[in-house]
Amino acid sequence: MKTFLIPAAALMLCVTAASAWAAPGTVLRNDKLYSQPSASSRVTGSVAKGASVNILAKQGGWLRVTSDKTTGWIRLLSVRAGAGGLGGAGLGDVVGDVVGAATTKSDPSRVVTVAGLRGLNDEDLKQAKFNADELERLEALSVTATQARNYAGQSGLAAVNVPGLPEPKPAQASSPWENN
Amino acid sequence: MKIKLIVLAISLVASSGVAAGFDFGKLLEERINKELNKDKPTQPAPAQQPAQTPGQAPAAAQSAAAPPPSAKQKIDARQLGFALFGDYSLEEETRIGRQISGNLLGAVPLVRDDKLQRYVNLVGNWLALQSGRKDVTWRFGVLDTEDINAFAAPGGYIFVTKGLYRRLNNEAELAGVLAHEIAHVTKKHHLKVLKQSSLIGALGQAASSKAKDSDQVVQNLIGNGAEIMARGLDKNAEFEADRVGVVFAARSGYTPWGLPDVLQDLAGLPAKDSRTGLLYKTHPHPADRLAALGEAVGGRLDAVRGKELADRFYRIR
């Protein structure tokens, strides 16, 4: 009995460590909730795009969320963390006045930077003068492919065959020439 | 907007070409149509419209309305020829990237931590080995600013800011960020932007025919300082870099969820955080990036297992 409890407690600890989230989130597209972080597990419910959820835990490509009375695992990419709602463009039906709009307006690539920015800004970059010394530093710090291969091998990283992802269907009709 | 400029450009070149005794017009039109269509996501043609090359009709229409070229207009034939027919050679690409990077480093220096810089180079080069682009020398650097951002320049120059690096939790997240930037280089996103502007630039030179040394030509091409890094890319290029970057990371043995995890973290930041000002000016909002990536990924990466490597992740001081 006791021998059982220790690994169980250790497991619990791991799960809680990985799941110290409990953050608000918004569902980005209609999707199912599963009983386990796996699409082959039982479906426990579904959530609609725009729904608010609470993120309870995270495991690989899955988030454990609770929405109203339903709790379950949903794909990581079907939810955004944060209280900002759906975000900016491309989600026209609910653009509205989500918090994200404070910085993104309708087209997030067209945002005017707020004055008083302390980090990098346009003007810094525009005014920047070529720094040969720093560039030399950068070049001196580079490593060879062999060194990189060895370093990867030290932690058991190996090349994996993963097919490329498909390009999206032309849902957004606007041409890239008009977005610039 | 831009298309109008190009169209105007076509007609300008076409008419001056004729003036110079060339029958450039037709050739240019074909080439530019090709260029325009190359980057365009394929769109289903409207059902009952007669087949017509897009851009051709407006080009012809504009051509009629275009002002006649003034006598002093002279076009740099080499630059124009390149803009229309050429691709950047590896040497040109590297020189462009070097100039942009040197300027960027003029705005923000590297973090003075050689162990950190070496670590990022080791991870980055391993990823780059799976990117399929072996002709460039890859260089990675962490920039000494609390701003949250990452940059890529042609020729294999990749930068992450200290502000972004600090937010990372493991090597897979770093790999996700670097792989996104590597994808910009392998897909030559910045070069495509430069090519478009060099076409305009070549025509702009009609106004001034002063000779330029080659460094000046590169600098002229990229604009002021490193402003090209502040202009950003088309949002479709960012979505593509996300898709390709996730795959590069997975091919390198990392969990594919590193980049999504970083995007989730950024999505959770307050919207008005000053450290993300430039990031959101040049990139779609993380929520949009997650949504777009989700459409492409679906269940395709369900079977991919990879490493996070939190233990050996180099923690910044």
C-alpha cells in the first residue's frame, strides 16, 4: 500500500508542477474536449470559438480546460492564454473590443507604436549605424556544424522525419501585395 | 496600393524601353505578372469571368493614362534587369544580411555573455542543419535589450532579444523561436520584400543617375540603418514561418510545442506591455498566430514526440 503511495504522490507532484497554470483563456475555434490529452480518448464535450475557459493544466500539445460545466483536454492551438479574447484580424466576427485591440486594432501588422517605448523602436533602428566591432564579435562566437551535431547528440537529439505542414486554404482573400 | 505603383512602373518602363529602342513592354508585363502571381496564395477564379491574366487589363489601362517619360529619365539597366529577372546570389544575400545585422548591432549590442551566445549558436546551428539550407553560414546572437523580439536577416543572421530569452523555459522553446527565424531565411522572406522595393527603386533611379559604390547600393536597398527590421514582413510570411519553424524544431528532435508555448506566454502578457511594442507592430498578434497555426497543424503532429530539454537550458543571469 505504502509502496504505492510514494510513486503516486510523486506523480501528483509532477502533474501539479506542470500545471501551475490556472489562467483565463479564449477558445480560438470550435473544438472537442477529451477525457485525456489524446484525440483517441473519450470526448467529454465541445467548446465554441470565442468561449471563455479556464486553463488548468498543460501537457505537450494539450491544455486541460474547464468551460461552464465541462472539463477536458483540448488542443493547445485551439485556445489562447490570457484575457485578451480572440485577438486581432482574421477573426472578423468577434473583433469587437477585446483587450487585444488595445494594441492590435483591426490589423495587427499596422499598429502604431505607443510613444515612450523604452525598448527598441523604429527610430532606434532607423538611426542605427553599422557596428563592425559587434559584427566581428558575432562572427567570432559562431560554431561549426560538427560542434552543433555533437552538442545535439549529447542530449540525445536526433533528426526526425516530419512532413511539412500544408499551406492554408485561401480563406483570407486579401493579396499579400495589399497588406504591406 | 502597391499594385498601382507596380502598374505605373510597368508602364513607365514600357514606354522608356520603347524610347531606347527595345521592345521591353511585353516581356516586362509577363515577368511582372509572374512575380505577382508567384507570391499570391492561389485563389479560385471567379466562376463566369473569362480567363484573363490578372493585372494585364489594368496595366494596359494604366499604360494609356501614364505620363510620358521625361527626357532626363534614365534607368539603371543592370539594377532593373536584376529586379526583373534575377535572384540574389548567395554572395549578395550575405552582403545584404551582413549590412542589416551590422546596423542592427549598432542599435543594440550583443549580451556580454559568451557562454550564452555559444549555447544559442549550438542550438541554432543544429536546427539549421535540418532546415535544408546548407549554403549559408548561420550566426546567432542574443541582443542586450529587454524588448521582446527576434529578428532574421538574409544570409543566416538570427537574433533573439534578452527580453524574449528571459521568458523561455526550456531548449525546445528557444528552438521554436530560432526555427521561426531560420524559416524566414530559408523562405527568403526579406529578400522578396527587397526585390519588390528594388524594382520600385530601379525606377526611382530614373530621377537620379549618380554613380554609387556597391556598399552604398546595398545600404540604399535596405533603407536607413536597420529600419527594414522595424517594417516587418507581410503577415502571411509570419504565419508561414510559424508553420515551417514548428516543423524544423520537430525535425531536430524537439517537441513541436516550443514555439506555441512561447506564443501562449506572449498572448498572456498585458496588451500594453511596452516591451512588445515593436513585436506587435511587425507581427500578427500571438492569438492570431496560434489560430492560424492551429488550422495548419490540426492532429498532424499528434504522433510526434520530442524533447523539451529544460535541464540543460542556459539560464540568463
